[in-house]
Amino acid sequence: MSNAVTALNGANYQGFATIADQGLTGMITLRGDLASAGVKAAVKSATGLDVPAQRQALMGQGTAALWMSPDELLLLCPYAEVGARLAAVEKALKGQHFLAVNVSDARTFLRISGKGAREVLAKVCPVDLSPEVFIPGMFRRTRMAQVPAAFWLDETGTFHLICFRSVADYAFELLKASAQPGGEVGLYA
Amino acid sequence: MSTRLAKGGRLLDKGRALHFTFNGKRLKGHAGDTLASALLANDQMLVGRSFKYHRPRGIVASGAEEPNALVHLGEGPRMEPNQRVTTTELFDGLTCTSQNHWPNLDFDIGAVNTHLARFLPAGFYYKMFIHPRPFWKHIYEPFIRQSAGLGRASNPGDPDRYEHFYFFCDVAVIGGGVAGLQAALAAAEAGAKVLLMEQTAHWGGRAPVDGGEIDGQPAEDWITATLAKLRDMPNVTLRLRSMGAGVYDHGYLLGYERVSDHTPGTNAPRHRLWRIRAGQIITATGAIERPLSFAGNDIPGVMLASAIRDYAVNYGVSIGDRTVVVTNNDDAYRTAITLKKFGLEIPAILDARQQGGGALAAEARALGIRVENGKGIAKVKGGKRVTGVAICAQAGEGAVLEEIKCDAVAMSGGWSPVVHLWSHCGGKLLWDSAQAHFRPDPANPPRGAQGEAFVVVAGSANGYLDLAGTLSDADAAGKTAAKAMGHKPKSTKAPSATATDEAALEAVWLMPQGANIKLRMKSWLDYQNDVKVSDVQLAAREGYESVEHAKRYTTLGMATDQGKLSNINGLAILSDALGQPIPQTGTTTFRPPYTPISLSAIAGSARDEIFQPIRKTPIHGWHEANGAHFEPVGQWRRPYCFPKGEETHRDAVTREINQTRSRLSLLDASTLGKIIVKGPDAGKFLDMLYTNVMSSLKPGKCRYGLMCNENGFLMDDGVVARIDEDTFLCHTTTGGAESIHGHMEDWLQCEWWDWKVYTANVTEQYAQIAVVGPKARETLAKLTTDDLSNDALPFMGWADLTLADMPVRAYRISFSGELSYEIAVPASHGRALWDALLDAGAEHGVTPYGTEGLHVMRAEKGFIMIGDETDGTVIPQDLNMGWAISKKKDDYLGKRAQERSHMADPNRWKLVGLETLDGSVLPDGAYATAPGHNANGQRMTQGRVTSTYYSPTLGRGIAMGLVHNGPDRMGDVLDFPKVDGGIIKAKIVDPIFFDKDGEKQNV
């Protein structure tokens, strides 16, 4: 497994915010009845977290539980552990109607950090990123310029963003252009 | 001559000189100048030539309404045409050139048109150039294109960058004059989140120039204090150089920020397009002064009275030593008084009103200025600049009473509220006959989805032309908007202002009112498009009664300024000619943007490598490094072929196919769609989606299937693998991955919501590599200890393997007719597996092949391709694919549609193979002709080519096509006319050209 690489292979850009490839991350798409005890147990056993509420991101130690839709979650874990965590999900939901699938390689996972992070995203996503509205723990599936993307904010003010793997170069170059020095809007920094 | 005054210039930093050039002439201005004020300070009165008659034109206004003073700004790739000098901030090193003249600005050949004006009336082009018809394309149009137009198109390669910005607020205030400031303050104090945008570089609008006191202090001090308050409020965002460009449904507002137009060369983006969602929008957009229509009102030196005042107060520039003021209202007296106080001469104020003005007129008289009531201008004297005016009685026909020498004329025909943004999204207007202007109708604002008003108008934009009225209206507007957003406005009082006792305006649409035709032909309504009073009257006589028709016919109010100065005057003349009141004529439609915005701002950052997303497989980098010739497939770039050295694409394709058929090749098939379908009802669901039966598929096996839409037409195909009892993996075409996933979710969510099925699109989770050719098995065997025998992994089976230490799933499916394994591996390992397969296959000369090789090989095998053999009108039965349509199933999507009479018609064209008699390649899309002609005189047809290639395997051209009764006509020869006139004869044959029994793939 040592030859696994992300599409961006650790790329990093320092503008008025920092854009960085987060590296290989375990990701599981879980579809099911989010209100059920089974899903609750599955999420707990795979991530140690509760089932997130609508547009919520819950973050744990190297894990996260992200609300994708009324019947879909995205669970994050270390890349090497995705097999075991997937098995845990399947065990918890055995006999119930659900779908759990490893999508760790389907995504590009970026970190946008620094004071300008909100402005970088506000240039490409039709989302209210003002500090009073977009607060830590919020999760949003949206459009990033011309590609679908989802992001959430942690307590340190860092944004975590996922998009499809095939558009990794586009996403990175787009965010780079947004974070280019001189382009500070001067609102949120 | 125009010059810089010793005094004045509140916006200037006279300590900082800036150098710039106009038509190559080096000129000097100051920091704080606009290009307009700097040109005027250098006595550059003549700045351009008019559109049609090439008349000399000077600056008329001081703001966004300027129709004349448009220049080519910048050089090379930064050159931009039609830039208004009045809204261009001066910067050091600015270069600009004037437009629409030849050979030069001072001597322009085109000016001969002005003497031909009699022969170039409204609608001239329509009347003149319609006959004879062929002349238009070859003679008239090239000539008109040469002589017409404003600036030249800009050059390619714009080096600047542009971007968008999404913003959300409760209340967006457009316009940073005193009304905007007060409205923003009132809304913000109520707790609303407020955005205040001002299009210029300065807050406060006209108030500091027009004077007056607010809350007992000079307007400028009040502005400073109010700004300080707003800056201290965390819920307020202030943006200068930001224009409200357009108001759209649901409170969507476009803001156009000119971030660094005034500081070129910095690392900032040039323009930023703000895409705003506002709960409420306040348009505090002010008002624009109207010109008066008198003969010679376009001669350089004739300007709006307010503009002359602006240049003196804001920029310390005088337009001339002697300025005649001509007006129908009191406001223009402010210009006379201001200039007089600067020590300049006002030979006369011509007040068209018989009763004259109020307090300001008395003040002017007290300053010793001659004021003539009931008088107007019969004619302005001068050519490239004003030399004098001939005075007449406004009530008469233009008999000259006296001539007065002067260098400038300050005209004021009253003020029109800027109603553009109010009107963009459906706000209606009222005619205010007292002030002779249209203003917003408060009962008919733009409304949202619930019928609620979402635009509020404030200040002079609402028809309040006095300071006190403006401020109280703006205060109320701010509170109204905040309240609409659920905030509680404070019960504060609006700022107070001293009221001036002004006499009523008197509408003057033509000066003198009985001007004869000679004067009317020199009385300009629209400077930019050369439309005169006589043109609009002619249009009315010729039956252009609708204001929209008259606009198109005369070009009144078209082009870059969209009639900001001319519209009201023009429609007043039209109304008069039609003998109807002005409100009955109405206005033309106000459309965004308010003033032109750059196309680059609209494009934002979408240019060059981020013009659009290019999807790349995990192996894309290898393809690039190894000389792949790419073709777009959806947003993917897939290798078409891999030419070596000087090899042509066709030779490369031939080599790749021969290598595949004889030994071993690899195909990057990662782009194929992969959708997991899981649940107790998954089999039932797929039986509905595909035309054949999928529920009977055994785990470990694969089956090819066809998918139709509910109209019966074939929309996608691919191989389905059953993973376990509950789980299927559906392969789709590359272009179908997202749409088929959406199609599945549509049916599951909207129709079969109670079926227990979940889907997941895992297309990008896997790199998929097809290992193809007689040596495929032995090559894979080198990389695994798993059993690859035909028994363990037969044709149309799949197995999980460990290959080169990587976990993979191998599908034994073939689109080439060869022994073939499609290996799916997690995308992060994709490149590693590709490299391992290249290594392992080296002894067989392994080569990658591209999409063209794939296409040719599938055609040799008679396999259809979605998008070639199908075009949205083809059903599986047309393709003789009855074998893939279940007769047992009660239903599947498309079944009933396929039973409709036209779908079941035996005359539908059906798939056959086509073999040219001479071995050549048929042109793609060629039609087979039939005897006779149809009702349109076209040849009858009996078939068409859907796929055509040179087959290296067979050494000849092969094709597939849809032919009338084709399958029953084997051996018939059809004629396919070529574009160049020849005919290719082709024989109808079986569409499977190669290895009909499939012996090669099933070994």
C-alpha cells in the first residue's frame, strides 16, 4: 500500500491564506436511516462520534462525521484503517438496509487555513462565509466555481474541503488564484 | 479656454503631480483628478468625434452619465475602448487616445457627414441599404462597419486578473451620497447587516458641492462624522469604487468593484464582481441633470450646469472665463454663484421661465449677475468650442435678440432621478409633472416571491431634490428596509437641513419652444448616437409611436450610455410629436448593468488553466509525459492515441490496434462510470432500468445491458457486475456517469421512494485499466499468485485479486473482442498499477492505446457506441438488439414507448455494416441516397453512416449505418454522395466484421 498517492501529492500554496493537500484520508459513504439506532451505533463504532445534524460536521480524533443529505453521511478516518472501520459499520448495521462504501480514493481533501481563509472560499462558493454566520462545526455542500465541493470549519478557524479527485488540479489552482496576495477583500481577515 | 484655478479642488492633492498622455501629448494633472478634470485643466476641450456625423465633441458631464468623452484607455493588451474620462481616476503614466476619427481628432474626414445631415436622417440605414438585397453583405455592411462605431475592440491577452465575491446582507444600499449614508446609518442602527456601495472614490455625493447645512454643520463635516459612525459599526461594510450594476429577482444584486483601475501594476485584481444576496436593497442612486435642447448644444464648452460646478469645486478647473448659464430651474443658479465667487465672469443667466427664479436668483442678482427671464438660447456660436450664444425669447421661434460672447455654456433642464436599479426588476415609475421627471412609484416596487417589496428608494433618486427632503426620505428608507428584515428601527429623528426657497421648475423640452427646422436639426438629444430633435419628430411622423420602436429607429438612448442624458428629453419630444402626455409614452426598459461592466469581471477567474475544470484520471500525468494526443470526452481529457516521434495519428492508431490484436495493450478506462446499487430491491430496480434482466445475474458474474429513457430511446449502456446478493456495480459510459446516477436517484426519490435501494457513484474511487490482447493473461499472471485460468475467471466473470501487491478487482469483459481484463484499483494506486503493468508487459512490447483504437476495434466487432449509433432518436430495436430486450419482464423504462406505432414501424432504419466497394473510408454522417426528390427538392435518402473507420485489422474502410430495411438487404449496394461531388458505393453487410463467433475473447 506504500505506493498510494493523492492527486495533488502533498501540494501546498502560501497566499493570503494557505491551501494544502490533506493527504490520504479514509472516507466512507454511509447511506441509511440517519435516525435509526443502527446508524447511530455504526457512526459511533467507526468514528466515536454521534450522528451529525443537518449541515453539521462533528470532528473527533482523526475522525469526522459529516452530514451529506437526509440519508447520507460521510465518515472520515485514517486511510489505513478504512477497511476495519467499514467492517465495523457493516457489523453494526447487519441485517438492515444501508449502503456503506469506501470512497477514500475518490476525493481530493484540502485544508484552507489562515486569516484569509473565509475570503478565499467566498470568492468561489455562493455561501455566506461571514464569521457570525458560518461558525465552527458547520458543513456545507455547495458549488466551488464550476465543480461540486463540500467544506466545514473547525474550532481553529481552518476550513476542510473535499471535492472529486479528477478535478484536483482545477480545485487547487482555483483556490490558489483566490488566495493570491493582493486579492484580500478586507472583510473577514 | 479651460484651465486650472488657483483656488478650489477639494478632491485634489496639489502636492502630487501625475503625468499622463492624451493622443501622445504629455499632460500633467494632480492626484485626485479624474481624467476628465485633468484634460480640462490642460485645455483639452475637444475629446472625441460623434458617432454618425463625426462632430467635435467635448466633455458634457462629470459622472457616469457622460455620453461624449470616451477614450481608448491604456495600450497593448490592456487597451480598453469606450472608457468614460469622467469616471476614470487619473494615475501616473495613464495613456489614452480619442476615438472615432480619421486621420486625427482635430481634422476628421468623417465630419463631412455633418454637412450631409439632411441626407442622413433617422432610419437612414434602414431606408438606404435595404435594396438591392445582395449589396448589403458585400458593399453596404463593410462600408458601415468601417465608418460606424465608437472604440476599437480591445486586444487579446489581458494581463490583469479578475474575480467574484459572494456576499450576503440584510440591507444593501446603492449610492454613498448623503441619502445613502443616512439610509445605511438608519438601517444599521436598527441592527441590520448593511452593505453600502459608492461607485466613485468619494463619499458624500453632490452635497459638498451643492452646499447646505445638515444638523447645523456644513454638509462635508456631517459626511465625515456619519462615515466615522458607520466605520465603527461591526454590522456595516463600506465599499468605494463599487457600483450597483444590476438588481435581479430574490434580492440578487450585482456589485462591480473597480479594485485597482486607479492603481495599475499592483498585485490586486482589477475588477471584482460582487454577487450579493440582499434581503432589502435601497437605491440611493441620486439624480442626473438633463441638458436643454437648443441649436448647437453639442459644441464643446456646452456642459451640464452641475458638471461645471463640480469641476470648479472638486477639481479647481474652470471651463472658461465667461460662462453663460441657461436654465429652467433654480439649481443652475448655484453654478453661476459658485463661478462668480471663484472670480469668473457670468455674462448672463438665461432663465427660460417668465417668472424667473427664487432666492438663488435674488442672490445671483445681488452678486451683480445679469439675469434674463423668459429667455433662451437660439443658437450656440462656435465650431470646436463655444465662442458665444445668440439669445432669443423662449416663447418665440428663435429670432436673435442679442449675441453674447462666452467660452462656456452651463445648461440645466432639470433633474431626473436615477431610477435604473429600481426599474431593473420591475419597479414602476410615476410621472411627476411638477418636477418634470419620472420617479419611482412607491405603490409598485420590485417584489419578491411572497409579493413583498424588496427595493426601497431613497433621496433624490426618489424625487427629493432638496437636502432636507432627501435626508428624511433616506432615514425613512433605512428604517423601512431594516424593519422588513425583522429589525426594530430606533425612533430617532432624521437629520435636519436648511431649506432653500426655490421657485418651481418649468418644463422646457425645446429651446425656443417654437424652434424652426433649421434649429431643430442642430438641437441634439442624444450626443453619443447623434440623435436630434428633428430625428425623433421624423420617427413619430413615420409611425414609430412606441417609445421602444422610436429608440431602435433613431438609436436614441442606445450604446454605452443608454441615454442617461437623452431619454427623458427624447420621449418628451416624441410625446409632443404624438400629441400625447409624457406618461402615456412611457420610458424604454431599464436593463442591467447601470453602466457597462467589463466582460472580464463577469468571467472572473475563469480563464487560462482554470477556464473550466479538466477532469484527469490518476494516470493522466503518464499520458501527458508520453506524448498522448488528447480529445475531450465530457470534461475529461482522454488520450486519442499515443503517437511516437513523427508518426501521424492514423499510423499511431493502426500500430496500437495491431499491437492489441496480436499481443498486448493497455487502455486507461478510469473514466467509465461506476455506480453501486445496493438493497433488497436492487435487482428489481435494475430490471426496471435496463431492458434486459439483471436480477437473475449470479454474484461473480457480469452482464451487458441497455438503458432507455421513458420515451424508449437508448440512453446508455454498460456492463453490470453482481457483487453480492444485495449489491450490483453498474458501469456506465464516460459521459453518462453523473447523468445516469441522477436518473437512478430521480426514479428512487420521486417514483419508487418506497423501494429499498441505495446508490453511490464510485466512478472516481477507482482507476480502471483494461489489459487487452492475447498476452493479457500471462502478463497478469506475472504479477499475482491468484488463479487466472478460464475456469477460475471465465469470460463475463469478475474476481478480487492481489496484483503487484495491490488489491484489485478484475472484470473479464471485452470491448475489443480480444482476451481482456478490466482491472479496477483504488485511484491512489492507479499510477502504480499502470507502471507495474507496463513493466510486466514489456516483453510483449506492451503499448497504451487511445480512444480511437478503442472505437475502431469495437466497430470491427460490431459493438455499438452510445452517441455514434445513438443520437437520442434510436431505440435498441433499431440496432437489432432484441436479444438484449427481455420478453419476460412486465415492464422496464421505455417498454411502453417502444410499443407505440412509430417505434414499432417496420420502416425504421436499422443497423447494418457497410463495406465500400473500393476499400475507402466512408465520410462520417454520409447519407445513402434513394431515387427521387422530396417536397423541398432534396434527394431522397435511405440510410446514413453512424460510425466509419479505417480498419487496420481488415486493411479497408468499414462502417456501420442505419439503413431502411437494412438487415433484409444484405449484399445490396448503396450510393453515398461525398461533399466534393463524387459517390462512394458501399455494400450492406453484417455489422460484425471480425471474429463473429467471439473466439478471441473467450479463451
